[in-house]
Amino acid sequence: MDSEHPISYDALVTRAVADPAVVGLVLKGSRAHDGMATEHSDHDLYVVVADGATTELSSLHGQRSAVLDLIVMPLAEFRAAGMPGFERYALARAHVVLDRLDGGAGIARLLAEKGRLDADEALQEAGDLLDAYANSLYRSLKNDRDGQPLAARLDAADSVRFLLELLFTLDRRPRPYNKYLEWELTRYPLPGWNTGALLEAVGRISSTGDATVQRSVFARVETDVRRAGLGEVLDAWGEDLRLMRGEAAPSSSPPS
């Protein structure tokens, strides 16, 4: 197939199913998220080839057209895809089109593994994300206090990125792309969080930098992270926590 006559999704699937070198087909993107595909959506497809095998489909690797975005890779490379990396969420919510691995369940098992962070990995990442979130939150609230509204809004918007990464990491899940955030939370809510209230809060923080909303969210986050054993990360902020919580600074005693 050439660029003027790209292969269709259905034709590619037919060829792949007939090719013994292919052990899996994985569909990701909008067409793997129920209700998200539009007339502009192509098919984002992984063709997974047995290690050491050869296939004519390899010549189609990297083909992109209005209907098909194709990646052909060996099984070993597919095992490592997104672990870690930007692709992890896409693969975690991907659909299995063909699975010939380990009796017909191996590809599905690999996708499930990509969707669940290791406990130690999640705890380490959560600590780093919490510190980054606290940093942006503190900067936003300090700028708000000091009459710097633009800086406050920009820092607030930055904080939302780290906040969402943190919340999903605490639940040992890869964070969805912004496009799929509402889709993900509607179907798979974060434990203990009201999806509608959370989406409203992050939208308001991103657009206005509302200090009251930021502090309300932080209060909930502080409870969760201390329960998760990350209290030391917050305690390292010392007196700066007062600004994040909206507490009055202690008054200094006049000299005697």
C-alpha cells in the first residue's frame, strides 16, 4: 500500500489474522473509549509480532492516514511499551482485537498489568508528585496573597496537572489524558472522591485560580496523603502549610 492508497482498518485486521507471525492486535485511542469516537477518529492499532518472527506487515509500521495509525512491534517491545511512559494510559484502556498469546489471554494480561502501578512504584511517584503539587499550590496562593493574579492563575493551572497525577497514582492507576479525564472518572471514579465535584473544582482552579477552592481540595488531599503514609512530604513544608490551609500566621510577641 502506498500513501495515496492507504490500507483500511478492516483490511489490515484481515491480513493480520491470517498471518501466523502476529500474536496480537490492540486498538487504542478514541475508538477504544466507548462514545468518544467522532467522524474524524482514526483507528490507532498495535500489531504485536512474535519475537524473532518476520512479517510483511512490518513494512506498514508507522503508516498514518485518515483511517489508520499503525504501529508494528515485536512482543518484547510491546511488553515494555508505556512501562513507564506517556503511552501507559492508552494501553491500559485499549481493546484487544486479537490475542494468540499464552492460549488467548496473554495480550489482555499485559494490558491489565499496564493499568496497575506496582505498590512501591506508586508510593515513590506519589511522594514526588505531592511535593510538586504543594509547590505549585503554595506559589499560587502566595501570588494571590501578594496581588499577582496572573501568576496565581498560572501556578494554579500548573498545580492541577500534579494534583491529577497524584490522585491517580495514589489509586495505582496511570492518569488519563485530558481528553479522557471525564470519561475515565465517570466510569472508574477515584475512591472517596465525588467525580462531579472534583471535575468542577479542577475546572475552576484551572480557569480562575480560586484560592478558596484550592484550599478546599488541598484539605482533602492532605487527609488522603497522610493516610497513605506521605505525611513527611507535607511536614517538610513547615510553616508554609499554614498558607496552603488558609490558617492565620502566628503573631509574634512584642519584645519584653
